[in-house]
Amino acid sequence: MKNNILFNKKIFFVVFLFLFSLLINQYYGNKGIFPVDSFAHFDTGFRILLGEYPFKDYWVVSGPLIDYLQSILFYFFGVNWQSYVLHASLMNAVLTLATFFVLRNFNLNIYYSFVYSIFFSILAYPTSGTPFVDHHSAFFSLLGIYSLILGIKTEKKIYWILLPVLFVFGFLSKQVPSSYIILSATLVLIFFSLVNKKYYWIKYSLVSFILIILILLIFGKVQGISLSSFLNQYFFYPQSIGTKRIDNLVFTFGGIVDHFKFIYIALIPLFFINLKKVFFEAKYLKHKDFYYFLTLILFTFALILHQILTRNQTFIFFLIPILFAFSHIYLNLSKSNLNKILPVILILICLFAALKYHIRFNENRKFHELNYVNFELHANGKEIDKKFTGLKWITPEYKNRSNEEIDLINKVKFHLLNDTRTKMVITNYSFFSSVLNEKLYSPSRWYILDGTDYPMKNNKYFIDYKNLLINIIKKNNILVIYMVHPQPSSILYQYIDRSCFTEIKISNVLNSYELKNCYEING
């Protein structure tokens, strides 16, 4: 009878967590946008359905897996904003359930497991709401970390098989933070194997890794993606820009300590309990509990390092409920007189942190630079196209003029619609291909103009991008290139001589570049 009640509770909690984590992200994914980020995988997901592929038909420095996953969701649920947000919502739901499953596997009380998982679901994907490379990379890596912890705990081969697959998925979402996390997991496994003389996991993970690589090579071959293009765009070019970021890095107390204070607070019980055991318990370094702790702390600092290096908006506060939950688990294992009051304190601090960052990042949409926006001034996304039904359209640049922005976008849309020539469109409003239902041959996903998205002059891969751009123009017989504000003409003229174009100013936000016969393209 007691087991049936517990089973029914578990089913209820699982269903509730799935629906809550899905719907909370679906809600906030419809609340405002930051065009360059929010639409990053919208057109590229659609382009795959049209037979255009990353590395071959557009330059990619991150996120090819996300494009393919989005194309699958578009195929089954239609090309629209809600199925786009659903991508992130499903990731949020899967991760929340995985967190609940892991906590229950460590015998944390079902109610505590439920509460920590709720906090996690609030702080995980809703900060973005839409598919984003950093989130996917971190979250696939988190699933890999869960697989590693459960592999060590249960010694079941399924977790060792899943481990390389999840890490490869994280890497194919974005090279970092996944690379840092893969390195930290590798160090844990080497230490664990040498100390405990356990090498059983290697055969399962090695075979799994070889198989996933073979599958990817075959997949790329079928799609006509050359290995050299993949390596240049995904491995070598990002390294050429990553070193510049490290050289320009400035460390401050606020940036390293104060900004992540609640993450450190959540780590404190976990750290001191394990530190005490390392010094006072014989052979603790052989104990599995030590390796769970080591895995979690290295995972945490890998993500903090990533945030410091990238200097992007912070998205790693989902660590807080995970670390508090494991601190709670380790407190339960210790024989302290404070075991009844400390878990309550942990829950309350975690609740405070969850509410704090929920208001800042979910309600105020800080991740998308919307924290000073009056959301009452939003427009309806369906005024652009019915595909955006449900989207509360408001952006940082036009925060008080949403209707004006939509009017400008619609003028661009209608101009493109009336031009029946084969054309290329360069814009950070990466949805015109989907809205017009035609190929628009954008050579890159993003246009941020700082050299992080595609090679600019003085970069050793400049010629690779130039050749890709010219090849797209020639292969598809493109007659005109359109650029939408705020993209400057330098996006073209640094790669192709301006004598190849006739530049026409159509409006304040739209320019066209009519292609002429010239040796650089036709020679």
C-alpha cells in the first residue's frame, strides 16, 4: 500500500514537472525578443527542410545540431514561432525530469527532489525562452554529467554508452562550454580509474564514441558537407578568435566572485563536507561520493569559466538548485545534529535565489537586453505573419516603438515578396526565408560585425568565407543582394569589389546591391 502511494506521488510529480517546465518556457519564450539571438535558428531550421545545410550552404561557427533538431520540429509541428519555442521548452522539460530522476536516485526525499527540480525548471531555459547555442551546449553537457555520475554510482553500461553521445551533442551545439566540461569529466574518469583500478567503462564509452563519429561522418557525406569545411568552420576558425578574447580578458572581484555568489553559497556545504572527509576519513579518495563531488565542482567551475571568458549575459544560475540539492544529499549522509534545520535553510536560500533570478531574467528578460522595457508596449507578432501568432513583439532597439518596427519589417517583406528574382538577404531578422517560403541564401547565421561569426579581413580564414560567399552567388545565379538595417555595405565590399554591384537605397532600413558582370564573380 505504501509503495503504491509513493508510486502514485512519483507519477503525479513527473507529470506536473513535465507540464510546468514546458509551459513556463513556452510562456517566457513568447515575451519579447532580441532579434540576432532569438531568431538564430529559425530560418536555418527551415533552410534544412529546403535542402540547404550548414558548412556547405552557410557559414557556421556553432549550433549545427540545433538547426537539425529545429528542422525536425518544424517538419512535425509546422514552421511557426510556437514550434520554435517548443524546442527550448522540450529541452527544459527533459532536463527538469532528468534532474528529478537523478535526485531520487540519490534517495533525496521525493518532496525535496520535486522542489529543487521546480527551481531548476524556472532558472534553466526560460532565461532565453528560444533555442540558444550556449544553453544547448551546457544542457547536453549537464545530461552527460548526470550520465557520468549515475555511471559511477550504478555501474550500468547504459550510462557509459550515453556519456560520449551526450557530450558530442553538447559540442555540436557549441564548442564551449562543452569542451571545458568534457575535459573536466575526462579528468574525473582518469582519476577514478587509476585510484579504484576500474576500467570497465572504457569499452562501452569508446565503442559508443566511435559509432557516433562514424554516423556523423556518414551523415555529413550524404549531405555533401566536406570534412575540410566542417573542420575549418567549427574547429580552426573559432580557435583563431578565441585567443583574442583571452588576451583582452580583465578579471575583477565583482565579475568572478560577487556575480556568482549564490552559486558559491550553494557549493559551501558540499565543499566543506567533502573536504572534511578527505582529511579525516581513510580511503575517502576511493569512495564514489568523492567522485560525485569532484564531478559537480569541476562542472560548476567550467561553466563559470565559460561565462567569464565569453562575457555574455549570465545563464548558469540553474546550477544553484542542483548544487543546493547535492549539498542537501551530502548533509543527509553526515551525522550532524543540525540535519533537521540545515535542509530547511538550504531550501529557503534556494527559493530566494530562484525568485531573484526569475524576476531578473524571466520576468524582466535581462538575457535579451529587455530589462528596462515596458512590456505593455508590445505589438502582436502575427502582424508580420501568422507564423508569429502568440509572440509579444518588443525589442531593445524599438522598445517604445514596436508598431513602427513591425511596419518597417512589413515594408521589407512586401518588397522582397514583389521581387521575383533569385536573391540573397543579409539580416539579423532571420525569418524572411520562412515567411516568404523561399530560399534567400544568407551566407551566415549571424551578422554582429565583430569577427566572431564569420572571418573578416586579417583573419587566416577570410579567403574560405569569401570563396563560400562567391560560390553561393555563382551556384545559385543570384541577381541581387538585399541588406536590412543595421547591416553596412562592408559585409559585401570587404569580400567582393564594389564595382561588381550597383547599390540602391530603397528605404531607411533596406538597401539592394544589384550584381553586374565582373571578373571576381564571372571570371
